[in-house]
Amino acid sequence: MWTTPGRLRAKGIVGMNRRNIRYIGRYNSRSLYPLVDDKLKTKLLAEQHGIATPALIGTIATQFGIKQLHRILSGHQGFVIKPAKGSGGKGILIVNEVSGDRYLKPSGQSLSIDDVERHVSNILSGLYSLGGSPDVAVIEALINFDERFDKYTYEGVPDIRVIVFKGYPVMAMVRLSTAASDGKANLHQGAVGVGIDIATGKALRGVQYDRAIAHHPDTEHELASLHISGWETLLTLAASCYEVTGLGYLGTDMVLDRELGPMLLELNARPGLAIQMANGEGLRPRLDLIEKQPDELDTQQRVAFCQQHFARSQPDIPGLSKTTASI
């Protein structure tokens, strides 16, 4: 399962140093980072541009304001509490059911209002924020995700990550929650990543904990049949975030709500590199090609270009172990 730097380069794998210096450092102005590092600012920016996001239930910005939490949550049978400046899925509390005075997490764990208030207090103190700075707790409505994902995810909402470079959607994956990830679609916490063909929206390859898998570990449903409907609409939404933010190297996280359609969850100016494992190939050849393209193409033209040039004819799922070993 081990490999060498030379083989990684031959595969076009982008490492953290190259990502930080060649792409993030060159194409992302630091003055624009606050637009995406603060989830509340991202939500307001999206609304200004007519991009749908999960409904905002409320925010808590001070320790004194925690006294209002019970009132804010009253009448909601499910919600998500997240730090505005959090990263990597840290500090996100998902409650998918309220029973009396108990708040139930996807894992079945039962919380009291004191537990929820303590979590919000930790968010405000900066426990989960970038750099440990004081933060704001953002409370959002749950997503009613498309039931077609039921067999592919466990007690949580799947999301779609697309890497956008200079406005071109170059690589994509779906992140599927598991029991290990506690209902969160975060790969570092045990979610499953499934590479998606840019041309068709169909599954290419699945990984969990950087190891190739062919079936969801909890539902045991095979991953090869996963296909995202309305794929071009999602790509167009992702690509349009280039004009919205001005960031040249960007990760867009989206969900499919069964009633409201595609919605933007958040944006990331420093998207992780595990998407390469999920796709079974490196980002570098695609990024090199995009750097040679003209800047005047509109969103639809950029999406069409990527669908034409980055199409994958065959999924890797039947031969996952062999593919992983070669990387």
C-alpha cells in the first residue's frame, strides 16, 4: 500500500506545499478570506447573489445570549449548530429529533438543554474556530435531503464538494456520513468519499480513512450506482462562486434539498486534497490545463469545457484495491 514521491508525481498528485504556494498563494487574495472563513458572512454573501442556503434559525454571539437558546430552538424538530469560523467539521452539532426536553443526535445520543448550551459556550470561546479566536454560533434548519441518497448515507446529509479553479469545476466528490462520523459528511471523522465524474455526475470510486471501499460501511449498499441528478446545475452553481467571491482556488460544498434543490452549505479557501484519493487521480494535470485557458469564458462555457475534457469513461469501483495500491 506504500508508494514513492516519484509515483505520486507521475499520477499528478498535488501535495500540500504545491497547493499552498502555487494555487492558494497565487490565486487567493488574503483580503477575501473573511468572505469564506466566516460561515455567517458566506451565507449573507450567497443570499445577495440569489444562491440558496439552509434557512437561518438564529445566531448567538455572546455568553449572555446563551440564555435565549431554548427560546430560539423552540418549535424546531431538528437543527444544526456550527461555529461561524470553524473548519474540518469541528464543532458541528447535529440534532435530528427533539423528544420532550431531550435533543437526539444522529447516533442516538440524547442531550439535555444544558449539554447544548455548553456546546454553544465552547463555540463562543473559540474552541473550534480558526486560530482559537472568539466565535459566533450559527443555528440552521436541517436539510431535507433527496431520498435517493438514503441507501448511500447513514443518519446524515450527504454533501457534494467541487474544487473550482479560476471558475472551472475541475474535480468533485460526494461525502457520505457514517456511524463513525456521527452523521457528519467529513472525511477526517470517518465519512465516505466518492469520486464523481465531472461529465456525468456518476460515481467513480469510494474511500474511507484513505482506503478504497466498494460498499457503504453501515448500509452495505454498493457505491457504483450512485448518480447525482441535475449535475450540470450543481456544477454551474459551484463555478459561479468564482465570481461571487473572487477566489481563484476554491472548495464549494453543496447539498440537494428534496424541495428546494441545490443549496450552498459553505465555501473553503483552503480545500483539502483527499478529493484526489476519492477520484483515483491527481489534480495537477487538470489545473495545468486550466491555467492555459482564456479568462473571458462565462460560467456555462467553463462548465462545458470541464465536462468535455475531464470526463471519465469507466468507474474504478470494481478494482478499488488495485487502484489504491498504484497511487
